[in-house]
Amino acid sequence: MANRAIWSMKKRHEWLATPLKAKRIKRAVRVRCGLQDAIDRRAGTTPTTEG
């Protein structure tokens, strides 16, 4: 049982070494929190306001 903690620590560090996959966020959520505006500004396009 003594090796269990060492093994889990090793596995935890190996897991932290790999980069996390970006979470998929729906466009409606991005618009609501203002993230879509930032993405549009970075892309250089002007956001179209409909409504």
C-alpha cells in the first residue's frame, strides 16, 4: 500500500504535463458574456447587430 500514494502522485503530474483541451462554448453563451465581441475584434471583422 505504500506505493499507492507515490503512483497516484506520479500519474497526477503526468496528467498535469499534458495541455488541457479547450472547452467548446456555444455562440449564444459567448455573446452573452461578451466573448464573441472580443473574438470579432481580434479577427478584424465588425460585428453585425441584428434586431
